[in-house]
Amino acid sequence: MAAARSRRTRLFAALLVAAALPACVTDTPLNNPMAQAGGPTLGGYNYAPQYDFSEFWAATDGKSFRVVVAGNPFPAMPIEEVKARLLPVMQANKPRPALVFTYEKPIEEPRPDYRLVLIFDPANDLGSASVCNGVTRLKAGTPGRVYVYGVYCRNDLALSETTGWTQATGPDDPRMGPLFAQLFLVLFTDQPMRRDRFVPFGRW
């Protein structure tokens, strides 16, 4: 009886670890009905032990929140045009605080420096620790498919990370809004954290 209880305990622990590990390495939408319908799909996610939704709220509510973009999901357009057209889409699907997304970098670097980094078509070996230290590596994208790696940074520390992808033909494609909405729900979750579920940040 003790052996059976031990097996059940090990199985439960394995399931918890599997749930916390980044599932995006295969980029497989599995049985996600939104993915089959052309809607957004999210990959794996990670939260640093220091992640705190109340801190995010205090840092962004009623304030500007800087977005750093790397890569161009629509290479037929100039990147500055893509960024300009994506900004209102992000704003319309923002997380709960009354924040205003901006690309503008302050003249004096704020401390702490909270920011959202969005990397379109990141290299396979790019991790969040590198991203929050200003490192960017890209790979060739797939035409008609938007793949984005989102990292929430405080100074050089990655507080949360996830990936998302969808089919889209341009910044104003109606599928881009749900992609950002789902991405932000994960990056800036207000759900209580179970610290024993965390795995170290690593390569995605």
C-alpha cells in the first residue's frame, strides 16, 4: 500500500513538473480548437520566484509601459510601419492596469526598469536571461505565421516569459488582437503562485 502511495506521489510530481516546463519547444498546437481555427496558440511559460502581480500593477497603473520590439513579423513592410500599426492593437488588448504602451525610451534610464520585450521569430537558443540583458538573435520566419517570444523584464532580471503564434497577414489582421490578449494574460497573470512549481529559466 505504501508502494502504491509512493508511485502516486511520484506521478503527481511528474505532472506538476510537466505543466511548468515550456511546452513550446515543439510548436505543436495539439488539440487546441483555436489553433485549428487559425486563432492564437500559446507555448510554454515560466515565472521567476520574484514575479509579483501587485508589483507589476504598481509599476504600470496610470503610467507608460515601454515595449521593446525585435524582428519583423511582416517583412514586406518597413519595421517602423509595422511597429506603429501594432501599437494600437496591443493597447486595445492590454493587461488590466491602466497602462499606456510606448516604444519611447526615457532620456534617463529608470530604476527599476520595467519593460516588455517582444521578439518575433527568435533564435532557438535565445533565453529570457539574455533578452533582459539586451541580447537579440533571430531566425527566418514562416510566411503568413506570426511567432512571438514575450519577456517581462525588471532591469536585467526576467520575471516572466512565454511564446505565442498565429496565422496573420498584417498588423491589422483581426487575429493579432487575440494573440496579444492571450500573451498578456500569461505574462502578467494575477493568479496565485505556487513556488514549488517553478523550474529554472533556460533555453526555449
